[in-house]
Amino acid sequence: MFAFVSRVTTLQEFKKFTLFLDISSAKSSSQILSSPAKIAFLDRDGVLNVDHSYVYLPDQFEWMPQAQEAIKWLSDQDYKVVIATNQSGVGRGLYSEADVVSLGEWMQGQLLTIGAKIDAIYFCPHHPDDAVGMYKIDCDCRKPKPGMLLRGLQEFRAQPGDCFFLGDKKTDMEAAEAAGITGVLYVGGSVLDAVRRVARTHR
Ligand SMILES: [Mg+2]
Ligand SMILES: [Zn+2]
């Protein structure tokens, strides 16, 4: 699993401010500085791209309608955008973890052209039965298990109540529920419209 996350600048800024504000009270500094993160967790296959089964090359990647615009809109609303995707194709030997990472980088490149970005991509390469070697395990990250969502909550220091998970399968909804996050079923159409609807009712 990997993440496109850089916190260095934020952390330095944070230290500077904390030093300055320590004189008054730690409480006020934390109130000023840490507006709690909210996360839009997104499934990949079937939500961001058409699920052609075991997609791992840019050639096979077909964006869903207004999926890129949806990511841009979420960032503009101060959501962290985190992908949580099962990629058992790795465990099955159909493609490698490096392929999943490369495709993620290619997606970032596409998004950059419209000023959007993904904050992190988590993927599960395992499968309990149909996988080889080290990938054949009953892991905690393969949805419907909530491992990837819990990791996102932890890494971005977000509360479950401030987050949602947009997925196209029952297993996505089960993972969301297990993590205490609102699960939203995507049933097709504009992804931008879907996330706008969620965000409106959500907070
Ligand atoms: Mg899916
Ligand atoms: Zn896993």
C-alpha cells in the first residue's frame, strides 16, 4: 500500500505557530490550527473508472462521468480525497503492486491538468483463497473489512462522523459500516452529482 501524502510543510508551520501560541494556552492553539479533517473515501473500480475487471493500464482506464470533476470539487470543499480499492489482481499474479502504483500516478497526472488531486491511495493486494505466496492471506484490508478506511482515519486524524465512503458494492457499504463511516452507494451517472448530494446531507 502507498500514499501520496506530504505533511512536511504543514508540520513545520504547525510547530512555528505552537511555539508562538504556547504563551497563551495550548487549547486555543489547537482550536485555531486543527480544523478536523474530513475525508471523502472513494472506491476506484466502478466509481472512478468503468469496472472492466483487473484494470491496471492507462489504456484500460475509462473515467466515469465527471469523476475527475468530483475529485476537484471535494478538494475545493476541504475534503481529503482517499481511494480505498481491492486489487486482488496482484495476489492472483495478473499484475504487480508497482502496476497499481503506476496507474495511481497516471491518475494523478490526469487530475493535475484540471487542478485536482488525490490525497492518498490505499489498495489491498490480498485474497484469502485465490492468491499466491504472501498474498494469500485473510487480511484486515480487503473490503468488506474496514482496514483501509481505519488507516485513512488514523493518518488524517479524522473522526468517522466527518467522513463518507462512496462505493458501488455491498462490500463497500459493509466496510463503511464497520468503520463507523456513512456508506453511500454509487449507482451510476455523474460522480460529481453523487458527491454533491452526499456532502449536502452529510454536514
Ligand atoms: Mg467497485
Ligand atoms: Zn489486504
